[in-house]
Amino acid sequence: MKWLLGVICILLCPPLAVAQNERAPDVPELQVEIVTAGEPGGAIFVQQQVLLRITLVSRFPFWSLRIDVPEIADAERHVASRPRTSEFSTYGGSGWRHQRVIALFPTRSGVLEIPAIRAAGAVERADGTSVGFRDESEARVLQVQPAHRYLNGFWWVAADRIELTDDWSKDVASLRIGDTVRRTVTMLADGVTAERLPELVQRDTPGARIVAVAGERRTRFTPGGATAEVTRSWDITVETESAVNIPPVSVTWWNTSESRPAGSGVPAARIEPLAVDADRLRAELMAEAAARRDQDAFYLILLAAILVIPMAILAGAFLRAAVPSMADMRLRWQLRTVSGLGTARALVTWARSTVAPDALTLGDIAATAPPAVTRALGKIEAAAFGQEAEQVLEPAVFSRWSRHVRLQRLRRQIATMVQIVVGRSGHS
């Protein structure tokens, strides 16, 4: 009985036996395998994936390597697997394997010529010497069939596998009139790129408003070929109390693995809206009105702030300019407590900090002062040098001049700011 089981295992597992006894030649050998879906030697249709599996096996590690794959006419070309070199070990020996995979998609029917692929380089032997090599594959010719007549009128898609799944953002059993649910359908396909897949369509139906909202396409490649993914979403709003039937989403395609037409899709869905919840509807309307009222109040406050704050700043600036400054109050006290040259020095100090920053003498102050201040300065100068008897001065004449100067400066600053704002608005 044991020997019978052993014979059965050997007969059922020949590929495993071959893999375990893979031989690594001393001189690298180039192997180009053409891989298609379905039975070996079966028909190849336009846009069907054809894989070129390029393998180079050597007993010794590669010192240098170059593989030239010529341009292939009438075919879309993609890199399914980037060049990779790895070490292997089997019962037949150990060695090094370099492999890369190219995916081809014929763009027209007829003859697809795959020219010879050339490999050249050198390997490093165990003794440290390097030996060059050069190898070339045979040119191949493939017959490409046109789109099958069974699918006339359909978007032609040749794929190994296509599956569709859908997902709902809400439980359709809990929907009411006015509710919106999002249906997302995902199409996964092997052996085809996303650009070749048809558009997913959700047909309209009475009692519901259907709006397409999002979608994306992407393709990734592996050593097994292309895998495409197409996603499409729709927002479905219930507009009736009656039951609503959402149509299925489906695609028709050519199954390259079984050489026959095929169809894939997601089934129809039935929505039976629940009765209107008056309390919930009232609460939602009140909440919406409250939110709108709060938003209006916020914008009103914001507008008031935009208008009031600049006016308050402007009023504060004018008030500060109109009220006597600390320098004015100090001058008023000094005019009452000092005399002679002390009065003159107090006036010069006051003028430098308020009305005449460059003033050094009473004459400098008088050069820019109004008539009333000029007369007061003349009396102070005469009293300081003994030409006239000292008189009691009224500090108000100096305070009025200082206030006048401050207001003029403030007006000039405001005018400058207005010009800057107007100029920027004009440029924008």
C-alpha cells in the first residue's frame, strides 16, 4: 500500500519534481515564456493581456548583465515586474536567477510579432575569473483575433476575471422620505488596465433622485500581470413613500480564461421608506432655524466689530490729541514756579518734546509759532534778560498750540493711511 501511495504522489506532482531539480547551467541560458489566460495555444483576442516572462539562469553570480527587449509594434507595453536577481537552491543544484515580466496588450487584430530578445553580460566563477556570455531567444508570431461577434454592441473588455461589489453608507431599511444614501460600487479586474474598463452606470428610477458624486480608476502590476480597480459612487435621495427599486449595476465582458462571454454585477436593491417622523422633522427644522439665527447673529456681531473698533480707535486717538499732554502739564507747573532763564529753559524743553523737535532757543520756537505764542515768547525773552519786568504768563496759549500741532499730525497720519488703502484696492 505504501508503494502505491508513493507512485500516486509522483504522478500527481510532476511540476514540483521539476522545480526541485532545476539545473543551473555554467553558461547562462535565456528563457522567454509567453503566458496567456486559458488553454495553452488558445486564441488571443485584441486587448487581451500577454505576458513575456524573461528568465536567465546561471550557476555563477552575474558580474554584468544587459537584456535588450526591442519595441513591439501594435501593442501597449507595461512593466509588470521590475528586473530582479535572486539566489536559489534545489536538489538539482544552486545558482542565480534573473527575471523580469513585461505585459503586452495588442491594440489591433492580425499578426503580433515578438522579435528576438537578446541577453549579454558576464558571470564570476568560483576561482574569481569572469566569463562573458551572449544569448538570444527565437522570434515569435502570435495571431490576434478581433473582438468576438457575440459582444457586438457592448464595450469590448477582454479580462481574466471581473468582480463587482457594492457598499451602502446607511441601512436602506431605515430610510425615510428625504433621506440620502450613498451607494459605492467597486469593480476589480485581472488581466486588463483600468483605462480599458467600461464606465459603471447607475440607471435612474422613479421615486428617487440619483446623482453621481465620485469615482476613480487605478491599475497596479504584479508578476502575474495587471489588476485594475474602478470605483464609482452615487447619492440616492428617496422622494416618495412608495417602494423604490434601485436598478443593478453590471458589465458584460469576454472571459479570456474560459474563452466565452461573461457578465458581472451587483444586484438590484429595494428601498421601502418608513413613515415620516413628525417629531424628528420638527426638531430638525428647529435646529436648522436656530443654527441660521446663530449664524446671522455672528455675522452681525462681526460686522459691528469691523465698524465700531476702527471708529473707537479713531475717537481715542482724537481724544488723546485734544487732552493736554504730560509735557503741557509740566510746562504749566514750571511757568508758575520758576522765573527768568529757568522759564526760557522750560519752554525750550517743552517745545523739543511737542511742537519743535529741533528748537534750541526761544527764537527757534518763535520761528514756527503762531502770533499769540510769538508775543508771549517775546515777553519771556525780555524778562529773562532784564529788559522788562517779569509778567505772569498764561500757560493756555502754549497748550492750545501743542494741541493744534498734535491734531494736525493725527490728520496727516489718517490721510496717509487712507491713501495706502485706496492705492492697494486700486491695484487689486
